[in-house]
Amino acid sequence: MGLRNPQREELARLSCKTLDAQFTSTLRDGLNCSPFEAHAVLDVVREVYAPVFAEAPAAALPGRITLVAVDADEPAGKPVADCLKRTVVLHLHRGGEDDRLIQDKGPEGFRLARLPDLCQQALSQGALLTREDLAYRVFFVSTRTVSRDLLALRQADPKTPLPLRSNIHDIGPVLTHRTQIVRLALQGKTTSQICQIMKHSAGAVANYLSTFTRCAQLAQEQMEVGQIAFLLRRGPALIQRYLELLAECRKDRNMAYHLKELLKIGQAGSKKKSATTTGRRP
């Protein structure tokens, strides 16, 4: 048995978080292709579409970066190569305010100011960053430097939310944010109020509430946790927390009222989709 090479392992994990890796893993999982077949299809796509992509103008807005990260619902311990990936867009540099921050506090001060927000941005888009992502794809420093920054943030404010993939072992940051958003909605908060409180985008909030609503509808059909998790493609731990929230709704009249309103909205959306689909049939 050979000795471990941490640097080589880091590079191997990073190589699994590219568009090519995302494409081939989608082919393997979605079409049941072998690795050889997936790479063969990738080569054909490159040959056919590469000239078109090369001519296409860049559409990224200033200060933003795009990278591939692991899906937030992928469990701990699963190899990165086998994990579902998401392409996320992070707002890294915000113009003059960040220029002044770098002048006053240097690169370290800039990293400390941006790290929590970048982690939150990725989570709101359904992905979790790692120290390696932040080090090699965002700030271009060593992982040791990022670890030192994260330690400084935790020492300054232990309550600072830092939803990194490493935290999924505790599962707290991911579930806490999602259940907090749902709880706020069940307390009667509007989407704009939830966005201000949780610092999430309206799209992310709507996505979390939609998943919770579907979970509630399936729970009404007496489905088990594992069945709901399979149908919604979410982790059993998250589904269990949602079911606990539903149990709370039975004891709280205010939460029960807002749950009823959420279910009405969900049913209306389903009927609208069904009507649209029916209308398209010949």
C-alpha cells in the first residue's frame, strides 16, 4: 500500500469539479453510459460545438466568477467524482467598496469580509464550496491560508454562518438555513422579509418553500421518509426535519394557517402546469 499524497489528492478532487467532469458524470448517471462512452460523447461535443463556443461573447457581469461545486444535498463521505455538481455564479468583487477595503485592510481583510457571503451565495444556488474551491478557484492562495482565515472568522464571531462542504459532517449549516427559511414562512414572513433576514436570493427561498410544500403533500399521502427523499431527490435528514416542522404546525394555529396557504399556492401551481400541458396536446 503506497503512501498518501495530499497534494495529488487535492488536484484529483479539483479535476472532478470542471464542466467536463460535470458533463461526463451526467451522462453516466442519467443515460447509464460507461466512463469510456461518456468521454467519447464529450470528445464529439467538443469537436462539433467548440468553434461556436469560441465565437460566443462572454456574458459574465463584472466582478463575478463561475465555478463548478458539489451539490449541497450530496452526503459526506461520497467521492467527489461521484457527486452531483452544480455550476454557480459568485459575486466576488463589488467595485469601489471592495477596492477601498483592499487598500485599508489588504488581501487578508478582503478575504475575511467576502468568505461568509461567498459561502452563502453558493448555498443559495444549491451547492457547497470547499476550502480547495476557495483557495484555488476564488482567491488563488493556499488551503492553509483559507483555513487560517476561517479560524479567524470563527474566533471573531462563533455564530458566523460558514456553510462549507466540510460542515456537512455536522449537517447543521445546510439544514439550519433551509428549515429556518421554511419556519419564517410558516410564521407569516414574506419572501422579501425572508431574503433580508437570511441573506438569500428570492429564487433560493422559493425553491426551499417549493420543496417543503411538495414534502407536505407527499406526507399527506402517508409516505415514509425514505420514499419522500427518493421522489424529491433530497437527503433523508432534510425530509425528517421538514416532517418535524409539519408536526409543529399541528400544534400552532398560526403556523397551521400559513401552511394551508402554502399548500394552496402549491396546488394552484400544479393545476396551472397540468392545464398548460393538456392544452398543448393535439
